Amino acid sequence: MNKTIIIIGGSTGIGKALVEEAAKEPSNKIFAFARKDDLMRDNFQVLTNVSTYHLDLEFFDEKKISEIIANIRSIDILINNAGYLVKNSFNKLSHKDFLKSYQINVIGIMQFVQAAIPKMNPNGSHIVNISSMGGFQGSVKFPGLTAYSTSKAALCSFTELFAEEYKDSGIKMNCLCLGAVQTEMLEEAFPGFKAPHSPEEIASFIYSFAATQGDFMNGKIIPVSQSTP
Ligand SMILES: NC(=O)c1ccc[n+]([C@@H]2O[C@H](COP(=O)([O-])OP(=O)(O)OC[C@H]3O[C@@H](n4cnc5c(N)ncnc54)[C@H](OP(=O)(O)O)[C@@H]3O)[C@@H](O)[C@H]2O)c1
């Protein structure tokens, strides 16, 4: 309630559902970032508490993002939901595939967090990284996802390192490793697979986690999956 919330990757799938979930509370202010800013503008035009901005994590523009963030008073929640998946057998993954996966899934996220730190609410704010079960140590792995899943594992590691470095500040960071959710990304990776959750269902969980759990945990990597391991 009455939170300022940034959602990265707010244009499609889980991110779109997250923006809509957060916007249900009229006193929240939501800032949504993604490359498809026209799509976000169209989708969210009826949501008066949502503003949309162009962001390409592959070519992170520090000056532009810092200028946008400078106009935000104080950030309570930052959800790093953007992600890029390339699927190919290990031998066929190119250098560009590796670079792009790491730049979007972890380096760009770290750059965005650096830009956001000055405006994170020092009296209690929560950064939530959206990783994948594929990046969770000991989980079942799938062929073709080396670039994607190793970059998501790096995002998990970033969570622990940031939490250690900022443990005496009011900023907490946790990481949710999602299992399958019915989105375009899942359909590309596993055509025909029926996921147990819709984007709306998982968005409701992520939003509630982001809004309530920063006071209770920090630097945690949480598998959000009903399967074991
Ligand atoms: N669906 C699943 O089963 C599943 C499972 C585990 C984890 N996840 C994670 O959940 C998150 C959301 O995925 P999704 O399934 O909802 O897929 P999606 O519909 O493809 O959404 C991906 C989001 O990331 C944004 N994005 C991609 N490249 C970007 C870039 N260069 N710069 C800025 N934003 C970029 C996209 O926006 P633009 O294209 O407009 O830039 C979009 O909003 C991802 O981090 C994904 O890895 C999903």
C-alpha cells in the first residue's frame, strides 16, 4: 500500500501481470520498464498509477536510466523480472549468445540496481530478482539452456553478494527461482508443455512476496516450484 514500485520487463508474460497486480492498489505508483514501451503504453493506458519507460538491458544506457530514476522520489520495491532465453545445444551456442544472455539476465540487472541504489528507501526497501529453477543449484537441468541457466545462476549469486554488502542498509535483496509458468518464453523453450501456473497466478505470489518479505529475509535464493529438487 502506498508503495513506489519499479518493474523491469513489464511488457509481456509475468511482468505484464505483475504491473497489473501492483496497480490494483490505487495508492501504489508503478514504473514499468522494457523495450516494447509502445505495447506497455497501450496495455496500461487505463491504469492511471502506471508510467512506462523504454529500457534495453542489452545496451544499458546508464545516463538515460539515471535521469529517469532521479525523478522518482523514493523506491520501495524493485522487481528485476526481465529475462532473455536462447535455446541451442552447447556446441552451437555462439559467443554472442553467451554475451547477450549474461548482459540481459545479470549484468544489465546489476547496472540497473547500481542506478537505483541512491533512490532505494533507506528505511526499508526490497529488491526481488526473478531467476529460474534452471539456475538453482541441484535442480533438474535441461539440454540447450546453458547460456540461459548459467546466467540465471549468476543472478542468484549476485543476490547473496549484494545482500552481504548492503546488510547494514535498509535495502534487502532476495531471489525467486521460478518453475514453469505459461508464457511465450516457456512455449519457445518447451513447445507444448503445460505449466502449472498462469502469469497472473505467479504475479500475485511475486507481488505479495515483494511487498511483505523484505522485513524477514535477505540474500535468500528461493525455489518456487512444487517439484523436488
Ligand atoms: N515462464 C517461465 O516458465 C519462467 C520460468 C523461470 C523463470 N522465468 C523468468 O521470468 C521472467 C519473465 O519471463 P516470462 O516467462 O514472462 O517471459 P517473457 O514474456 O518473454 O518476458 C520477458 C520480459 O523481459 C523483457 N526483456 C527481454 N529482453 C530485454 C531487454 N534486452 N531489455 C529489457 N527488457 C527485456 C521483455 O520485454 P521487451 O521484450 O519488451 O524488452 C519482457 O517484458 C524472466 O526473467 C524469465 O527468465 C520464467
